Amino acid sequence: DVLWLLPDDLALCLEVKSDKTSAQYYWKKDVSQMLDHIQWVKDHYETGKILPAFVGPILPPATDANPSPDIEIIELSEFSALADRLRGALSDICKTALPLTLPQEVDEGFKARKLEWPDLMTQIKRKKVKTK
């Protein structure tokens, strides 16, 4: 589980559920755990917005779960694709950058692969957790 405190007063609260390969739902305990994480962030950080997301398969919540309408799902494959783009950018940077040009090369490499904040979040496919 991960908490990223990001620019623009945003907290990205990720609850990894990549082990749900044979599951049919996000169970009530999964949703409750996410709601606990959200409350913990509110109690410990002053942030304007919290983006809570399960990292796992696209599944509905169980009928007895009560997810917040803000909770989203990001499939693990989205993070794999992001890692591939990052590795590609770093490879390009290593091929061309000199110590003097490194900051500029990093900036250009990240821009070229859309790895800059906040545009990065628009590149990641997300789906809201919905009840049936």
C-alpha cells in the first residue's frame, strides 16, 4: 500500500489488490480498509484532495460493501505500461545526456513520454468502483 503526496495539494492513496485474480468482488473488508486509509490520510496530512484507488482487476464491490464514490480502480497493467515508458525515457536520457545537459534532457525525455505531473494522471486509465 502506498501514499504519494503530490503537487497541487493531492494525495494518491493506493491499496494494492493484485492478488484478486480469481475473486469476483472487492469485498466489504477491502472497501473498509480503503476507507480506513482515507481517514488516516485526513488525520495526518493537510491535503486538499485525496484520490483513493485499488490497484487490481476491474471488479464490482460486493453488495454489502459501501464504497465512497471517489474510489477508483487502476489495473496493474497501467503501472507496467508506466514503468515501460519510464524505462524508455531513462534509456533515451542516458544515450544523449551529459552532466551539463542532464536536467534539460530529463525534462525533454519526460515531456516526450508524457511522464510529467499532472499530465501523468490523465494517461493512466482509471475506473470508478460502482455498486451493482
